[in-house]
Amino acid sequence: MAGTTSAAIAPKRAEWRGQVGFIISAIGSAVGLGNIWRFPGVAYENGGGAFLIPYIVALLTAGIPILFLDYAIGHRFRGSPPLALRRLAGKLGEGIGWFQVMICVFIALYYTVVLAWASSYFVFSFDLRWGNDSAGYFQGDYLQVAAEPFTFNFVPGVLLPLIIMWVIAIIVMGAGVVKGVQRVNMIAIPLLVVGFLILVVRALFLPGAAEGLNALFTPDFGALADPSVWVAAYSQIFFSLSIAFGIMLTYSSYRRRKSNLTAPGLVVAFANSSFEILAGIGVFATLGFFAFKEGVAVADLEGLTGVGLAFMTFPAIAAEMPGGQLFGALFFGSLTLAGLTSMISILEVILSSFMDKFGLTRKQSAFGIGGLLAIVSIMLFGTTSGLTALNTIDNWANNIGIVASAVAVTITVLWVRRAGRELSGHLSALSTFKIGRTWRFLVSVLAPVVLGYMLVMTVIGLIAKPYGGYDPTYLLIVGWGTIFIMVVAGWALTAAPWRRSPDNFAVWPPIPPATVADAPTNEGGAR
């Protein structure tokens, strides 16, 4: 078949400029909003310091192995998720790839509005505009949250920064992989690290900081006997590394053919986890100060994770501390930078997929597809009901969509296609850090079992108790409707004709026969 001949090579694919550019961009994707506002609260609620044990186990047994799986598929089969997975596993693989793209579509729709909030609060920090009632200001004055679940009442204060964020994102994407995505990451990630380090150092010298750190890191080893703690650890690692919904697969497809894959993967994984721990230190040192000022224990504080932590608790803290303007600016500036680098990685999955299948140019994809997404995002999340929609879609896209995608990929690639040896051989042939049977066991047995259990428990929980106390009819339409649209749109896009043959490519490098003695003979994955 054409897929295994060097003569039938697809048009030249964009490539990162050097290994550092790839590593920084991958770190930029992995380090996002969840590192700052999700990890500290999850760790605190699941055993404190003892949570680091299941966290590290999850990183080594699921996070890094699935990250390597994404790298191997993207690099060997040279494409976005629909293209690479079709080359590997035919139309079934392509369907899973488009499902991953649709996950990114829904995440992109709401992720940008959080960037809009963060950028607005960066400006608000200079005069502490929220005053002494940060929760009331955020939900009332700023978002103007409506009681109705569906409204088309636009909020001017959200609309303008939301439009600006979409314009920035579209311009970056239109500039390309190197001049756009890589260049932004090379600037944003160092700024993020420096800014957040300053914030953490400042937090450590606040009164009560030690009590906050004690609350976070004091181990509750009894929590390790609770299966939900281990599920929380796998969930945190899984979502924070940007794996199994197309990002790392797409990014690895831009690596040069002779590129080390496993060593950079370790750098990305441990850099992401290091930033999460740094965020935990900064956040809980600050919460310790807030508890000290309020005369309560850290455990008695509300809003220790998510939107509440970022836009209600932290503004309240900034209003009470000396130099709160600078502290607020550093925090919301860090949120904006972390969110922007993750946002462009999400958009890259979407745009590259439409470019691969429909032969669009970079600018056609950026301004056409990106512009359409911007309009939908503004219509859904620039309104007084935007917060309710965000909470609901975020929960279903992450806890159902991404986990289901991971289960589908591991089963299809490693059980149905039986490509484990082919992919481990590809990684080992290129990299200084070799992988083999242990990796194949982790991604083909342990990962599907753990993730399948997570998926089943999540579905049961959502059926048993309405999420967030929202109306069940609303959750059916917006929550489960999100998954339904992902599946239907993925099927429709799979059925659409390719502009050029997806099997027109050459794999690299040829794997020594001894490495994959019993691998399938159609190495290129052509169908």
C-alpha cells in the first residue's frame, strides 16, 4: 500500500524549530488553569501530603505512559488526531480522532471566556475594583449571573475582553506553528514562571503562611485506603497533562522525523507536576494568610478550588494584604498566560484536523474555523447565563468526554489494532530512553481498567445526583447534549470525503524486525 512506501509522501508538515521549542510548547499546553486553581484543592481534600503518593503513582503508571502513546501515534503517523488515527486504525480510528477534536471544540468555546475574566481581573487588580465583597462583585456586578439557565442578555464587561481574547488567539493561530504557537510559548512560559515565583515567594512571607502549608501538606495516610482518593489522583494527572484528547498527539506530529521523544516527554511531565506543587505552595500559603486575617482555620474557608478560588477567594485576599494590587496583578497575569498557552494548543488540534482533511490553508482554517468558534463562544458565554453553561459543559467534556476518549484510544490501538509493539518500537528506535513490555502493560491493561472505572463511577454519580444542583432537564440538554453532539459531529466528519488520500504518507523510522517480531505487517497503517 502507499502508506508504507517512501515515494508517496504527503505535503511537508510544519515542524517545531528545535527541541526546546517543542518542549516549551508542550509545557505551555500542560500548564494551564487547572494547575493553579484545581490541584491545590484536590490535594487538600484527598489526604493532604499523603495525596502525593497516589499522585506520583498515577503520574508514573498512567500520565507518562499515555503521554508516550500520544507522542508515538502523532510522530509515527504524521497527522492530527483524525489523520494519524485513521492511518493507524482505519475509519474507527478516524472517528475517535474526530471525537477528540469535538472535545477540543467545546473546551475552546468556554476556555476563552475564562481568559477574558482573568484578563479583566488583571486590570481590576490595580484599583482592587471588587472592594470588600469579591463574591458579590464577581457574580453580580461583573458576570450579572441570571437565575434563568438560558439567556441572550449580553454582559458588556465580559463581551469586550472575550472578543479581544478571540482576536489574539486567531492571530496567533494564523501565524503558524513556529511564528505563532512556538513564539508565544517561548515568551509566555518564562514570564509565567518568573511571575508566579515572585507571587509564591511573597506568599511565603505573609502572616499565617505556615498554617496554610501545614493544612496542605500534613498527611492523612488513612485517606489512602479510600478508592476515591486514588481516582482523584489519576484524574488530576490525566487532565493536567493534556493527554488523550489530541493535543500532545498533534504537537508530536510537528517533530522532526529523527527526534528524541521519550526524554522530552519526561521533561514535560515532571515540569507540569513541579508547577502544580509550586502552585499548591503559593495558593495555600496565601489561604493561610486569609484564614489568619479572618480568625478561622483554613478548613473553614470556602472556595478552595476552581472558579470560586480564582475569582472570589483570591480577590478577597488581595483586598486585605499589603501590596494587594501587585499580588492580584501577578496572580491574574499568571492565570492569563497559563490559560493562553493552553488555549492555543486546544485550537491547534481543531485547526490542524480541518487542514488535514479538507485541504484548508493555515489562514483559512484560523480565520474561518476560528472565527466561527468565536461567534458561538460569544453567543453562549458572553451572556448572563454563561457561568452556568461553563460549569456544565466543562464537567461533561472533561469527566465524560476525555476519559471516554482515552478508553477508546487504548482499546482500539492496543487491543483491536494490536499496535503496542509497533509503537514501542518506534519510540525506542528514536529515543535514548527505551520502553518495552512494562509500557505496553500500563497503556493496554492498567490504563483502560483505571480509566474505565473512573468513567463508570462518574456516569453513575451524574445520574444519581444532579450536577451542581442544576435542573435535571437543563443537564440533560446541555451536559449529555454536549456528548451527543460530539459523537454525532465526529461521525459526520468521519463520513465526509478526504480532500487527498489520508494513506499518502511514509512512516519513520523503519523499525528493526527484532524489535517488533510479531507486529502487524502493514506498518504504515494503510487501509
